Amino acid sequence: MERIPQEQQEQKKFTVDVGFDDLAAVIPEFKKMIGFDQKNDYHTLTLDVHTKEVDRQLLEDPFVLSLPPRMQKLIHLAALMHDLGKTDDIGLEGERGRQIHPTDPNKFRYVGHEKVSASLAEKILRNHFDLPLEELAFVVSLVALHDEIMKVINIFSGQQIPPKAKRQAMLEAPGRTFNLPSSSDLTPYGYLMDKVSELPIDISIKDKLNIVISFGLADKKANYTEESRTVLESSPRESDRQQIAFVLEKCRIQLAAMNEFRKAMPAIVDAVIGMRAGDNARPSVVQLPSGEYIYDKNIKVDLPVELDAVVGLSAEQKEKLIKPFTRLKLNLEHGDLSPSKDMARGLLRHKMRLTDEQLSEFLSAAGYNPDQIEVLLS
């Protein structure tokens, strides 16, 4: 291939349809990504392959496909540029880009890489594209925001609990699958809303959040491909097999949490807005037996008629038992008794102070058979 002189490289302009390989042929920051081993527990792909896979996943995402074609192209550019900062080597003490892992010198970590990526993206877009300023700002902002979603996903999935909510969460349901936000722990969600609202585009906050969620889903799905999975699972090296097993399990948990968060997100947004407006002293998100999430200020939650079978419950107790009742039914559907046992011991017996007889009636109302109830109360 004929080498392009530096002065011509600086003048070359691309359209929004450009592919990764065309950019890598001209722009050094993209060329550095080719074959770059991420040396990270969460990735099995080189950086260029990961980037292409994120782009492919995003452009197949149903929500992204529902957006105007021009916006899809801008999201495509953000996908190509979202990890540019990972090749920025600033050593152990750095706070951005690529750093040596603090406990394993053979691995990297990438805390703050999204900020470096955004800075590089802005430079590249100014030098190599003719975008209107508002479109350039959208791409740069989306690159900077692409990792923000994981901060709330870790909270929502129960992998990370805000200090103020930790005690309450442990009391209520140590084994629950998802942490439904209430007034005590809406702050991280409000922070995410504030950050995402900065995206310079005229759509609702819920649609902006859906873009960031789609980006997060694509990013996690692109931690491996079926080809890399097959290679690692059949590797003679145990470390390879352990790595892909870890990546698959981590992705399974995070993808499930993100998909569930997408369902809960509209109600969470309404709860944050309600809290800030002062129209509800204790705003919270409730999951109905149907799986739907609602903001309890906006929709009256009917008491499950099954609770009438529990003798001696006050109306106030029944209202407080709606969420655990719904969670118990979902646990039963999933075939997992462990979270229900934790709930029976923690929330129901010690905090709600249900008697053993009431507990048995409550569990029976949720659909548990006598053998299962005996296990839960043992």
C-alpha cells in the first residue's frame, strides 16, 4: 500500500459511514488498537476486534434501530471511538487510560479511559470529519458517558450497594436478585440522569438513557465472540478455560441486570423526578407480579388478594408486604429457594415480626408447597 504523506493524512476527511479499517489506515490512534491485547480479566478479544463487535452489536440493537438514520450513524462513530483511550499508557499511578494492574503486573486496568477516549475522539472528529458542532458534541459526549451505566448496574444487580442503603438491603433481602430503588438509594440513579441529560440532543431523558443502556449492552456482549469462546473453552491451558468461564458468567450477570434495568428505568426516572419535586416523601419503585415496574406515586398498587389468607395482618403490614410477596413469587418461578430463605429469616421474621404461623400462611399464599415452606423456615 502506498504510504500517505503526513500533510495529506491531516487533510483527509471521512463521512459518518466510515469503517474501522479505513480509519486505522490513516489515523495513528486507531492503528494502535490493531492487535492490542487488553490483558484484562473481562476481555478475550484484541481491542480492534472488540471495537468492531461493539459497533456491530449496537447497529443491531432494536432501540438504536428505532432512532433516525443520522443518529444511528453518530452512535456508530461513538462505538468506533469509545475505547481509543485504552492504548494510552500512563503507568501505575495514572488516573486515566491504561494503567498497570495494582496486584498483577501482567494485567492492565482502564479506570478513566472513557475521558481519554473522548478527548482523542474530539481531536479526530475536528481534524478528519466535517460534522456540525452539535453532532460532534454528541459523539464526544456519548464516548465520555459510555461507562457510566455500569455504576448503577452494579448497584441495581446487588454487586455494589450504596453505604446508606447497605444496612436496609441486608435486612430486607440479602439474596434478592435486584435492588429496587427507594428514597434511601435513588441518588446514584439521579446522578446518572444528570450526566446523561448532558447529551446534546433533543430527545427525552428516557430515550437518552436507552441509548446509554444499548451502548452498555453492546459493550458487554463484545467481551467475547463465539469463535473466541470456542477457542478458549477447547484450549489445553486451564487458565484459558478459567478465563472464558469467568467472562461468560460475568457477562451473564451484567447483561441480565442491564436488560432488567431497562425495564425498570422509566419507573426509576419517574421516582427520581418525584423525589426532587417533593411530591412524595418516600418515593420508591415497585415490581408487580406481572414483572412490570412502577413508581408508586403514580399508580396505586392493589393488595394481592392472596394476603387475605394470612391471619392477623393489618392493612399497613399488607402494604409493606407487597414487594416481598412479589419477590417471593419471582424466586419461586426461577426455582431458587435461597433468596426466599434469606428473606424469610431477615425481613419477614425479624423486621416484620411475622409469627411462624403467619410466615407459613404468607409463603403458602405466594405459592410455596409444604415441603418448600419447611425448608424456608428451618
